[in-house]
Amino acid sequence: MPGMADNRPAREDASAPAPLRVLVTGGLGYAGSYISARLARAGHELSILSRGREKPDFGSPYALITANLQGCSPQSLADLLPEGLDAVVHAAGVNEDVADDYARKALLVNAFGTRTLLEALRLKSGRDGSGALPLVIYVSTVHVYGRASGAIDENSPAAPRNDYALTHYFAEEYCRMAARQCGFPAIVLRLSNGYGAPRGPASDTWRLLINDLCQSAVRRGELEPRSDPSTPRDFIWLGDLARVVQALLGRKDLAGRV
């Protein structure tokens, strides 16, 4: 099993893209922090958009942009974004287990927040004179399929069963709409169950299966699953997610793909 913390040096890869200007939204969150740490160490010119003001050390410099997608207009967000972005990794969102009034917040952040971000990027590309739209890599979820069993692949039909899945699917549709309207290049990643050590004990991800079992082992000396242990699941280490994201930077030829 890979190390639980992605603190290893990024491997040298002759096929890896040259350093780019990259923005990671939600870049201090559970999955986003793994992506940010890898991109920072790989030497990309990294900016992170986050609701929080804490600035953890990823071993390499980056710029922190403090903003909340729920309260931003496209114009005000565009004012905060850096010039000349090559790629945006959109990992910001709210989780259903940690937010009161979740359905409304999920719609405002996961769905409409994605629309706000895309419009802000379009405005920014016009202001900086380049007119070039950055590649957007949207981190969605396998839950959009609405199934927990059987064979599922990228061509399986979406059938969301809860607000978490539905608002992520809305965000995907905003990416596809932006592609139709103005040629926005976007790649959608539908992430399965991610695992990896949270960045700190204050993390809100201890409810996830592997993290919860680790916490149970430390606190109670036993593994205490809260769901049916016979249910098969696919897991991906977040360090591998970060590696995949890094490999996709600059791959506008894959735009439109899930």
C-alpha cells in the first residue's frame, strides 16, 4: 500500500509537462491539498483558491487567494485570479456530512459556484489580452452514476440519487455548456473512494471508511466499520489522483472527455 501521506518527491518523468501557471480551487481541502502539494513540488507556478486563510507549507512557494465561491460574482472573482492561467483544477465543494442546509449550499457552491468560476475565467482571459481559455480539470464524483454495484465505466448513464451527486453533475453540465458556448476546454474526473492521511486532526474527512477505521484503531484499539463490510468498493490513493492531475496538465487534446 502506498504511504498514507503524499510527502515523497515527485518522480522525474520525461513526459511530464513543462511548468505551467495553475490554479487549484479547494486546494487546501482533503483531495485538493494532495494535488496542490504535488504541483507545488513539481515547480508549477501555483495559486490556490480557498475559503480559509491558513497557509500550510507544501515545500514550495504558492500564492493563496481567499474567496468563497458561494458569495463571489464572476466580476469580483475575476479580479482576484492571476493572469495568464494555463490550467485550473476545480476541486472546491461542500460535503453533505458537514454542512447544515446542505441542499441549498451544495447548489450554490458545487453547481452555481462552478458556473461563477467558468464565467470569471472567461472574463479574465479577455482582460489579460490573451483570449486563451485555460484547461479546466473538474474533480467530480463516481456518485453521479447513482449505483453501488455492477460494472460502471465512463459511458454508463448518470442517475444521481442525492444532492451531493446531483450538484456535481450540474457542475459537469456547466463545464459542457461552457464548451458549447465559447469553446471552454474541460476534462471531468469522476473520483471513486479516495483515501489518504488528512492534513491535520481538524480535518472533516474522518467519516470516510479508511480514515474512520484508522481513527477507531487508535482510539478504541479495534476496527469498527459503520457500514456493511461485505460491500465491495474501489479505492484510489489521493497521491495517485494528484499524479493523474499533473499528467493531464496541458492536455487540451483530451477536452470534453470524462
